[in-house]
Amino acid sequence: MRELKITPIKNGTVIDHIGNGLSLEVLRIIGVRDLDKDSTVSVALHVRSQKLGWKDIVKVENMELSPRKVNAIALIAPTASIAIIRDFKVSEKRVVDLPDRIVGVVRCPNPNCITNQKEPIESEFEVARRRPVVLRCTYCERLVDDFLRHLA
Ligand SMILES: [Zn+2]
């Protein structure tokens, strides 16, 4: 069978073209525990892909990703594409794109950084390297490559 059959969903989000093996990280970003108890989450690991060789797919019912979560997914899975499903139809399609600046998604690991003080300053990073992604804090220049542990 060449094509993967996924049961259609009425409303929700399909995240396709996730790099092979990265879907569990994507699930952590989505925060599966916060979902509606009636929502089905489907995960397909190691699916053949013409574009990537192998890929993962995550499908979540009754959820649309916030822009913040899309940015976080861009950090972990820059090849992913996101389709918002409404009433069984793709109503929006987005290619995940890593912006040059990441604001408010990742916390600075430096406890002395001004963004970790009482000041009302949002964290801000610039992308120092893209493959693999390394971020540099705009305020204290601390480098971060372990985003999952520092998601805001
Ligand atoms: Zn910092």
C-alpha cells in the first residue's frame, strides 16, 4: 500500500512531514494532556515520504495550534507542514517556517538573564544557526539548543 490511510477528522489539526522520529517531541509541544478528553490523537511513525525519505505524522482532533506552538514546532521539526481541518476540509495550510527571531517561546537558561528577573520583558532569541538550530539570547547572548527543556 503506497498511501497511508488516516481516518478523516471533522475538526482539528494535521501536522505532516515531521522529521522521522520527532513526533513525540511535537506531541510534547502540543501538550496532549491539555486536550479535550474526547479528542483522538493519532501518531504515525516512520511513514514513507517522497520528500523526506521517512517522516512522522501527528493528527489531533478538536485542536488548532496557537502561533506560539507553531513557532515551537518550527524549532523542533522545521520540515513540518500544518493543515487546519474544519468540517472535514482543509481550511488552512501552513508551512512551518523558522523565523529569524523567536519571541516568548523559549525561556533563557541563564537565571541571571534580565528576562528571568521580575522585569516584564519577554524572552527573545535570534537564530544563530539553522541546522541544527541554535538560538542566541538577544539580552545575555546565552546559546540554547535544548529547546524542549526551555519551552515557555
Ligand atoms: Zn538571556
